[in-house]
Amino acid sequence: MVNEITERELIKNDLLVSGYTFREVAKLTKHLNTPDGHITSESMCRDLELDVARSLGMGWLVRHLMALAEGDNPVVAVAALEQLVKISIQTGVLLKPDLVFNNLS
């Protein structure tokens, strides 16, 4: 049996992976518990706040993965490159292609 991951779970996971605490994640995602279709100016502000938090988190993650990929430990560098490639595939954006191709040669 395969459990489907909900959008809410993905959002919470993104924030936790980005370094937010459980308390911060709960605060940022609290508005997601409101009934669908009930849009207020407050919920729109919370959505924007959540989007900004997620965007900043991914940027942090990518920067750190790039630093690891450029590091001296080949095992860590390969693992970081693998994650960067996965992020690139999922987002459709090629992140610093010279980093990948220079490390492959």
C-alpha cells in the first residue's frame, strides 16, 4: 500500500529541511487548517509569508550543497551533486552547470 504525500506534508518537510523548528513550522502552516475556499486577507498574507520562507529555505539548501560539492571530500561532493541534480530535475532549473560539468571531468 502506497501512502500519498499531501501538499501540506511537503510544505512542512521543506520548512523542516530548511532549518525551521517544529514550532516555527506550526506557526507558518497554521492557516492551512482553515476550510478550503475560505480566503481572507490574513490567509493571503500567511500564504505569502509561507512562500517566502520556503523560497529562502531552498536557497539556503542549494548554497550549502554547492559548497559541499566544491569541497575536498569526494564522497560528500558526489552526494551533494546528486542532490543538486535532483533539485534541478524537480524545479526544471539547471543550478550552476559549470559546477556539475567541471566535477565530472
